[in-house]
Amino acid sequence: MKNQNIVIVSIAVLAGMLLAVWGMFAVGANMPRGVTEFSHTAYDLHMLILWICVVIGVLVFGAMFVSIIMHRKSNGVEAARFTHNTKAEIAWTTIPILILVMMTVPATRGLILMETSEGAAMDIQITGYQWKWKYEYLDTGVSFISSLARDSNVARQLNSGIDPNTVDNYLLEVDHPLVVPTNTKIRLLMTSGDVIHSWWVPELGWKRDAIPGMINTAWTEISEPGTYRGQCAELCGKDHGFMPVVVIAKPKAEFEQWLAQQPGYQAAEDLASMAANTIADKQATADKQADDQPEVALVN
Ligand SMILES: [Cu+2]
């Protein structure tokens, strides 16, 4: 009879915990799995740790409720009077340590993966400004400012009379999205022109602070073409909520076509020869200035 009650209480606790986890998924409160290798790593790590927590929760709450219900005073149970139990103390110290050490393995692997930006095929510099983003495709001459889209900007004004629910992607749309190629390792160099911002697109699996006077490095490699939206994730002033991020991932050929059509685009060879010319020009000017200097006789 007693054992039967223990089973009933345990099943009830387990059901309650599973119901809570299922509810979290049902309302879509979980983090997205994303579209990059790193976002998958972060998601899998998050799920692994969630289930470890669920198992611990079921065991701890199960033991607690079983003790409370089965060993209650009205059931005629007397409280135990011991104060120490060495074996129990060793167990509840070492088991959590082992669990934590076990969790550090995938977590460290994920952190190393996130920091390894070597071998990137292209570099994009992202500069945060109050309250917009500047994207520079390094070594191509292409750069532009990305600001909140007009529809959202009009609707957000006080007494605009526009219902935000009628605006597509309200506060999550920009005039010039960041366009990137799929299946290409891209290094992103983050900095800021004024205060600290943070560039965050949940589907990519990370966010990075954009700090004035510093360059933070991140990288991404998007596997699926699509539009991914995010926001500035660092409170950066009164319009912090109005500087969204929109990333459009296109297949490589389509991206190259897009890039070549951008104002200021220069193929890499042109840029290299331009840079070489500039250096040669500077050298020639310096030489000429040196020649023009009147000879000064040194008098002892
Ligand atoms: Cu910001």
C-alpha cells in the first residue's frame, strides 16, 4: 500500500514537470534552433542541460513530495534525530560536481567553436550608431547604413494613428538589410561609433557587443537561404528599440550578383591596384617635397 502511494506521488511529480516542459515548447518560449553550425551547437547544449535539469528536478521534487506526503506526522511518523551522515554528504557533494564537470565538456567545445573565426572567406565590419547599423563589405568598396524601415518608423511616432499590428514585421524591418552568401564562413567585425550596442540575430546563435574603440570578432556560416531578424540587444539610448537587424542569406552566385550591383562596388583587383597607386602617389609626393627643399648648409 505504502509503495503504491510512493509510485502515485512520483508519477504525479514527473507528469507535472513534463507538462511544464511541454508547455514551454507549446507556447514557443524555447530558443530557436537557428541556421548555423554554432546555433545548432548552442541549441543542443541548451536542450541537453534542460533535460539534465528536468531529471534533477523530478528526483529532488519527487523525493521532497514523497517525504512530505508519506512521512507526515498525521501518518504517525516520527522525525529522525540524526544530524550527520557522512555517506550522504559525500554523495550530494560529488554527484553535482560530476554533473557540472560533464556539462563543461560540450559547453567548452561550443565556446571554442564560437571563437574560431579563422579561415573566413569574407569580412564584414558592423558599426553601431545611435540608432542604426553601418555595414562595410571589406575589400569591395561597398558600405551602407541600415535604418528602421519607413512603415515602422511612421507607425511608432506618438499619435501616429497607425495600429502597429497592421505593419508587417513592425520594428523588425530595415531599409537596407545585410545581405550575405550562404555556406560561406563570414567574419564579422563589430565596433561602435558612439555608445555600446549589441548585434543580435537569434537564428545565428550568438550576440556580440559593439563597443566604441574596440573591435569584437564573431563569425557565421548560414546554411539556409532566408531572412533572419534581430535587434540591438544593449540598451543604447532613447531609440534603442528602433534599430533592428535584418540579415538576408542568398545562395553564393545570387549574392555575388547583388554585391556587384551595389554603389561603390570595386572588384578586389581594382582595389588592390588603387591602394598600390595611392602608396606610389604618396611616395612620389614625398620625394618631390624632399627635392624642393632648399639645401641648407650646415654651419659649424
Ligand atoms: Cu543600440
